Amino acid sequence: MLPSEGGRQPFRPKAAPPPPSGPPAWDGPPPIAPRPVAEHLLARLRRVTGRMSIRVRLTLTYGALFFAAGALLLFVIYSFVGKAIWDSWPAFPFDLENVRPDYAAILQDKWANFRADTITAARHQLLIRSLLALGGVGILALLFGYFVADRALRPIQKMTATARRLSETSLAHERIDLQGPNDEIKELADTFDAMLTRLNRAFDAQRRFVDNASHELRTPLAINRTVLEVALGDSRASEDLKVLGRTLLGTNARNEHLIEGLLLLARSERELATRKPVDLRDVGQTVVEQHASFAGETQVSVHADLRPAPTMGDPVLLERLVANLVENAIKHNIGESGEVWLRTGMVDGTPVVQVANTGPHVPAYEVDDLFEPFRRLHSDRVESARGAGLGLSIVRAVVRAHQGTVKAIPREGGGLVMTVRLPAG
């Protein structure tokens, strides 16, 4: 029965059900695995041909077409030889008018059988020798087909090599510039050159925008810092005003740090204008000395194992690279009793910088995202004291500008291991 108007209870939403606990249970029996379906011969052939390179497929295509044309020609010659022998076979060479009719018929039959045997023997010999010749010439056709395919694919190989080289350097100067007739391959190369030109213009416009915007923002931030410092130095300012000024001054300093990071990122993504011999051991020693006070404030121990590692590059950018790695390792640490390891040296003839640290656990699937601009672990954008999220982005940009590689892996027990490989000097 419904309650009366006076005794109606107020509506109360049902409480959320408790979270599930205990081991997971299947909703019914597990599904039956489907039986494997036998693969057709055509599907097997497609799978095999899908693993072949285009050069091998073109070679096999040329060979198959040659063998098909040779087999057709052999069949035509096989038929024509029999017809030609049959039509040119002479009549019985002797006069049979004075011979008994039964003997004449026997001689005519033997002569016809001799013609048929001759045609069969000629066709047999022609078939055997033609098949041998077809096999030998077919092997030569495969070899010539391979060289023809290689020559036909040479412009594409040039395009691939140029694209790979451009992906490692700058897009500003080099193009494919394929010479030859105006065919489909040249049209593809010209289209690729036009795309590279548009990409280069877009990248330059983006870098100029970041550079100009960063420069334009530095001036008002510098004015703000000066005004705040003057206000804080005024003895007549109240304590509340001083607290607000210090807060704004910290915010302004963080914004200046962000702008400097954007400027450095824009600069490091350009083609290197300076290339000098640099020893990463000296760079590592300088960075350790610069960050000694910062490590002491955070009570993090820095261990350096510095060995000669000569390379070629921009000394300022390389110092910024190592400094960002060490600074990032100190910031994202466990605080007291935290440790950072910096090593430089040669590994397999390649100069290597490696920075490892203790710290929070980093899932392997989030490591690559840390190199993106403004990206932090667990998408943290609140802890502004830990930086603007540009440190590892600058590291990656500097490494790419020097045609090197950078790799980060989670360290067992927490933290990261950053390894940078650069070209030998």
C-alpha cells in the first residue's frame, strides 16, 4: 500500500553498491575455442608473396612472363614442326604399277608409318632440346630480370635514402631533385620534394612564432620582476604586501623559466650552427659543480663516474642537455637519502652519457610520454615547483639536432635510467 500524504517518506537515492571483492568469477562457462580452419593454398601463396620484397616479386614476375611466353612459343613450334614435316613428306619414291596390289598396299602403309615415326621422333627431340634451352635461357632471364628490377627501383631507392637522411637532419637544403623523363616515378619525386618544402616552411613558421612570442613575453616579465623587487625593498610596505609580492615574484620567476625553456627548445630544434670538439667528461664535471648546492638543499647524493667521451656539437646545447638530465634526476627523487648517478664514457666507439636516479616508480608505458612538452608523470600539472615540463623535451631536441639517440627505461626499485648516445668526435 502507498503511504498517506502525511506519512510519505522523502526520496533518498540508493547508496552506491560496494566495490567488488574476492577473486573474479566467470559469468557462465568459458567460451569454447573455435576449431582452426584449414588454410587454402591461395591464402598460403598470398602469405608467402606478402613477405617478399618488391625487387624479388618483380624478378619472379619477369621470369614467369618469360617462361609463359617461351612455353607458348614452344607449343606453336611443336605444332608447326609436325605440320611442316607432314606437308613436305615426299610420295613413295618407286613406281608400284607393276607390283601386286597387296604388296603395294603393304609398302604404302610402311611408308606412312615411317612418316609418322619420323614426325614423332622429330617432335620428341625438339621438345627435349627446347625445354633444356628454355630452362637455361629462363635462368638468364631471372638474372636479367633482377638487374632490370634493380634499375627500375633505383630512383625509389634514391628517394628512400634521401628521406631517411632528411629525417635525421634538417629539411632546409636537400631535396631529391630526380632527373629523367616525366614519368610516374619523377612525378612522385617532385610531389615528395614539394611536400618537404611545405613541411620546412611550416616548421620554420612554428619555430619563428615560438621564438618571437618568447622574446615578446620576456620584456613584460622582466618589468614585472623589477617592479616587484622594488616594492619588496620598500621599508614602508606592509607584511601582507610583502607576502603577496614574494608570491608574485615566485610566479614571475616560474614564467621566466618557462619562457627560457621555450626559447631553448626552439633553438635546439633548429639545425646546428656551431660544431666544435666537446668532451662529455668536462661537460659532466661542470654540471656536477653547478648543481652541487641544489643537490645539497634537496639532500640528494650525486655520484659521478666521468671518463673521456669526445664528440662534435654545440657546447652550450650539450651542457644544457646534461644539466637537464641531472636537474630532472634531482627534482624527481625521493628527497632525503636520494641518489643520482652520472656516467660518461665510450661504449662500442660511441660517446655515451647516462643518468640514473632513485625515485618513484615509473610505468614502462608512460616513459615515452615524458619526452613530450609540458608532460609530467601521472599528468601532474599542479606541482609547479618541479618545473614547466620542458626539460626532457629539450633533451630530446638537442639529441636529435646532434643526430644521436636518447632512451629511458624504468630503474628497478624506482626512478629512471636515461642513456644518451652521440656521434663520435
